[in-house]
Amino acid sequence: MFTPLKKLLDQQTFDQNQRFYIEWADGIRTYQIFAVCDIDYAEDSWNYTQNIFQTDKNFYTYVHAARKHSSVTADIDVAATDQLVTLQTCTELSSTKRTIIVAKEIK
């Protein structure tokens, strides 16, 4: 369903498409992408599905890992008070490869 997200691995495409919107029950929210990653979860130990952070240090460790894995460069500040959303999609049928999008909610 999210397969077109793979196009964001290209820096130029990313630069032109850094924001997206999600409609929630209480309204539409805007998100700023700060990492676009192409990983093979069978070979990579990064837990990109993590969504609960017990400490600010855990949060920043996750953000650092997302940036480290990212195929694009984004000069976006991310703070421990930010709300994140992570999207993932398969890149190949019956594969362990995934394209991961990590973004923060912007007001």
C-alpha cells in the first residue's frame, strides 16, 4: 500500500516531498519526515517499530539510529517532546527488505 514511499529514498524526490498529512478522528495532522531508510530487517538489529521510550536518552538513541540508516539528508530538529510516526512498506514481494519513513508531528 505504501510502496510509492520507496521513491523518497532519492534525495531530490525527498527534498520536494518532505511533509505528509494523516487524518485522525480528531482532525488532520501534519508530519515532517526526517529519515527515509532502506533496510533488511533480517540483517539489521535496529528496532524501527519501537514506539515507547522510557527516557529521553532512549528517544534520542532511536532518532540517531533513524538518521544513521537514512538514505537522505534532512536538517530537521527533533526533540524528546515531539510525537513521531513511523511508516513501513515492503520493497520486494516476499522479502525482508523494508522502506521506513520516520517523521515528527509539526504544529
